[in-house]
Amino acid sequence: MNNMPSPDELLRRYREANESYKRVLVFRTGIEQGFFAEHKCLIHAIIYCLQHHLRMKLYSHGANYAYAKGWTDYFQPFCEEVGGDFNMKYNVHAVQRLKILRREQKQLSLWGIVKWKVKYALYNRLWRLLALREYGTAALSTSDIPPYREQDYIRLPEIGIEGNYPEVFRALARMLWRFTPEAAAEMKAETERLSLPAHYAATQIRGGDKVTETDLYPAEMFVRLIEQNTPLRDVLLLTDDYAILERVRRDFPDIRWHSLCAPEEQGYYNNAFAHEASEAKHRQMIRFLAQIDAMLRADFFTGSVVMGPSLFVLEMMYPAGLPADCSAEQFPLASQISIPRRVAMAREYLSDRSIPSQYRRE
């Protein structure tokens, strides 16, 4: 993408375009997924609304990553936010087509999938009635946005950007990646604790929820890529399990590992995080966002396309970031397909590589 506007200029253009549209869509963020899966859905919603000339309004009260207000607990506003407690129950993501659900949700019975789709269709109808009463105008909801389908090239002439998916994603993500002064100050204090040098590499090694979705890769896989691609030996490690940090410090003593992972962390589990007390959730999110922000300034990053934080950093650094479990040529597609399809792509890519079998689920 040539002549990419600055994040501030893009925000100005976006607000001007968004506020010019008559038809309204209320997008709810922080429904049920991890932060970067929800963030990705938000960017997909922005793309969809621009392409269909819909005025996006945001509902983030009670988001699973919030501790007080929602989006503005951490980020500066980018569009109008609305209230309406009925959004908590009835404003939900669209459900995939039956054929796709049967292929990707094999643990569900056909009858279970049909009931799921019928329930969400009823939710959508009821939401529209409640929205008309609350907002005084007809509106669309999150479930009116169809599940994202990959696009080879995206044109958003209203805001003056176009390019392949990683390019457009990065431009919009930079527009959103604007912290409140309070969050920025707290994140700065956390970043200073890392004692990072001017130049460093970064990676993510994860446990927790991802074991239920895909493979947990060995640390050796990421260390090998770091050693092969950069002479830097200061490495910022994002991990949710302190045992992983202890292990890499023991097994790779030539690397100076920097991390904010605390001794009490034993893996990330999204359901547990969503039910954390507000202050604990706030501290955890600030520490998490501080590390992601520091990763974006790394000289080199490698990570997995099936882990939300890693995928986000890879997209933001594209084409400089190095995916560990897909090729550079595959990445533009991998970055926009569903998690089950990314898992399948990663397994195929790694199937003929030297990943010990004990680290791969059969």
C-alpha cells in the first residue's frame, strides 16, 4: 500500500466517512473470545461497514476484557459508543453456515447446530425490536455481519486505503492502537520493568487454552528461528506460564530472556480471565498490552499463526515478522482464515519438519 496515511489522519478520514452514513450497525466487542480474536472481529466489522456504507456504533460495556467502562478502559474512542443492556444477551456474532459448522465443529451434533442457529436468529429479531425502542431508529447488530470471507485485495476508497489483507489490517489496527493517557502511563511503567536494550528480538510461547484448539509448540522451535535469523540475544518472551520462562532460562542460558510473566501464572484460560475481579483483570491487561506494544518495536519477531497475540504482531510487522508454522507466501491467507483452517495449515506445513512427535497432537 503506497502513501499510507498516518494513524491520526486515517482516524479523521474514518470518522468523517463513518458519520456520513445513515444506516446504523451496533457492533459489540468482547463477547466470548480472547482479546486479539475480538480485536480481529472488530477490524473485520470496520471493513464490512465501510464496504456497505453502514455507520458503526460500538457497544463495549461488560466486554470480557473490560474492568470499568469497556473499550476506553485502555484505548481512545474511534466512533460513538452506545448503551443498552440488552446487547449483553442478544447482540452476538453471526453463526457460520451449516456446512462449515459441521466441518469445523465436529463435537456438535447436527441437532445441536440447528438449535444454535435458530436461537441466534431469534436473538437477532428480538435485538432489532429492543434497539428500535432504545435508539429510536432501526439498526443492525453484530450478527448481521456475515462470517468473514477472505479477500485477495481490499479497497476502501472512503478512507483512501487499499491493499492485500495484511496491509489493510495493519493500517486499521494502527488507527485503533491508541491508548488513553492513563493506560499509556501504566504500560510505560510495566515496560520499564522489562529492562529492554535498544535492540532485541521477541517471541511468544504459550500454554493455557490453546491446548484445546491446537498444538503447543516446543520452545526449541522458536529459539532455532531466532538464532537462524538474527544475532540479537536479548529476547522479549510473551508467555502465560512461569514454568515456560524458567525452562527457557535453564535450557538456553546464552539468551537473555525478558518477560513480565509472574511466578503465580500457570497458563491462560479465557473463561477464568473473564471472571477475574476488575482490578486483577485491569493489572493483567495492562501487563499484557505493555508486552505486545514492546513486541511491536522489536527488531525481529517470530510466532505462531494459531496464537492470537502472535498473529497480531506478525500482521503488524508484515512482511518483516517470521511465522513459525506457515510460509511467508501462505501468510496473507493464513492471517484471515478461521482458527480451524489455520490449525490445519500449520500442521501441514510442519508435518515434514523436525518437530518432535510428542509436541504434536495426533
